[in-house]
Amino acid sequence: MKDKSKMNEMSVPRPRRTQDGLGPNTDIGAKLRAFYGSVEDQPIPDKLLDLLEKLDQVERAAKQKGN
């Protein structure tokens, strides 16, 4: 999986903390945060922005029709 290898490259290995009571979940959380950070930095696709604009137009038209 391409995304999994990319996620492994982005995450900084941390020593396991056994005192937090979460065990391996601590590492999973760190990798999820790293992956989410990379997704968050990606631009919103133009197609999605176009669809949102169309939705706004329809909602405004419906609102004006209702008044």
C-alpha cells in the first residue's frame, strides 16, 4: 500500500511508553496524527469546490424562493 509506506516515512519513531497504560495504542495514535497531518495539508480538489459552490447556489435560490 502506497499510503502505508508514506505514513511510515513521515512518522518519527518514538520510544514506547509503557507508563501511559495504552501500550501499542500510543504508537498507533502517533502514526494516525502524522497521517492526518499529511492529509490536512493537501489542497481541496477543484471538483469538490465546484460541487460546494453549486450547493450554495441551490440553497440561496431555495431560500429566496421561500421568502
